[in-house]
Amino acid sequence: MTAIQDSPVVSPYQRSVASYWNAERNPVNLLLGEVDGTYHHHYGIGDADWSVLEGPEDTRHDRTIKELHRLECAQADLLADHLGAVTPDDRLLDAGSGRGGGSFVANRRFGCRVDGVSISEKQVAFANEQAEQAGVADKVRFHLKNMLDTGFETGSFRSIWNNESTMYVDLSLLFAEHARLLARGGRYVTITGCYNDTYGLPSRAVSQINAHYICDIHPRSTYFREMAANRLVPVSVIDLTPATIPYWELRARSSVTTGIEEAFLEAYKDGSFQYLLIAADRI
Ligand code: GPP
Ligand code: MG
């Protein structure tokens, strides 16, 4: 067992989250990752090619996997589009880096150093192995660290992102750490699912999503309140809800369902849940 002083996990809640990700082997993540070696832990956006569900039966599965992966890659590309004018000398932080997909996307685009952090030993080991295999281990590194308390140097990052990982942490603590780590004028980007607090508290479907992933989806209002409290000033807000529905419709009809598809579709369609991109400048 990891000694307490070596572990980034500081609470029973964080231990249960780390256990989930250490044990996670969902085909929807592994088979999509095998398409081109980029393993994502987020959802997809954009219009789906529904023809993958038709045509020859023997290739339907592979064509559907490729299409779901294409939609997830489109999401990662959109996030990277908002990271700002990053140069090869800059350093980026992927907060909640999973199996590393988003970090590799950013490194390939900007040629710069990228550090990823996760509290899952399995994810960190997997992602570092990916970096070795791709020959970029000198630039892309993954660390077993808590995103709320990374120990990285103050002001050392040009841009930081959370791709669907903010629902595992308290936003006041997270944005305080991001504000510390970002250089002045740096950029923060998140893509997240949040509940729509014009409707009151979380709907049943949102609560089902929380239970499925052991997370705590925040209301939309909390993002803006905590950014404002931590010198993060929004520059772009994009409601990606309509753009992510085709991904969930296709996933629900694929052979790699996990059982959470209908909850996402219900929550997005009844308006109680929103899929947002928020980009902010560190002032
Ligand atoms: C997807 O990861 C993201 C999360 C689990 C965080 C929750 C996100 C929300 C928007 C609520 P994944 O790719 O590992 O999930 P899955 O196994 O379902 O594909
Ligand atoms: Mg996935």
C-alpha cells in the first residue's frame, strides 16, 4: 500500500474515486483508444455519421467505434482551440489527465511541454507508457498528484485545462490552485457537464450520473462565482449541449454501452443538465 505521505489522496472520497479509475477498463474507452493510440476520457461532439449503423454487419462494430472516437477527438480539438497562443517554449497542465489523450493532442499541436496529473496510479502509469511509446516522454509527463495541491511552481503554466474532471473536486479549491499555477495573462479552459440551476436542484438523471461515476456535478452558477473569486475572467462560454447529443444517441445504439447513456440523454433533453466549454483569462 502507498504510504500516506506518498499518496495524493487525502480523503475517503478521493480514495473511492482513485479506486474507480484504477479498476476502470470500459471497452468504450479502450476500444476507442485503440483506433489510433489516443485514449480519451471524455465524450464527443458534432454531427454523427449514422450510416455506420447500417451496411455490412461484419464491419458495423468497427465503423461505430471509429465514429465515436472521431467525435471524442473533435471535442479534444475544440478544447485545444481555446488554449490560446501557446508556443513550443510554454508549459501546459492537464488537470485530471486520465490515460493521457488530451495531453498528447496538445503536445502534437503546440510542440510544448505538457504535465498531466491524476490520483489514479494506473492512469498515470498507462499515460507515461504511452508517452514512452510515442517518443515524447521528454515533453509529456504524467504525475501521481492531486490537482488541488500539485506542488508545481507558482506562475509556471501558460494554460491549464480540466476536460470533464471538475466534478470530482471543490471548485473554490481548484480555481485557487489554478490561479496560483497560471502565469498572469494565462488561459484556463474547462469542458464540463453542469446542472442547470434555473431549474433548482439536480434532476433524478443528474443524480444517476453522479452515482455512476462517484462524482458531484456542480451547478452552472458555481463555475462563474468561483472563477470570479479567483482572478479567472471568462472570455468564451459555449453551450455544447446540442452538439453532444448525437454522440450519446450513437453510443446508446453501439455495442459499447455502459448503462449511463439514457441518463445523459434524458438530462440533456429535459434541460436539467448542460455541456459547457468555458475559457477564462488569468488576470
Ligand atoms: C468521462 O470519462 C468523464 C467522466 C467520467 C466524468 C463525468 C463527466 C460528466 C460530464 C458528468 P470516461 O470516458 O471514462 O467515461 P465512460 O467510461 O462513460 O466513457
Ligand atoms: Mg469514455
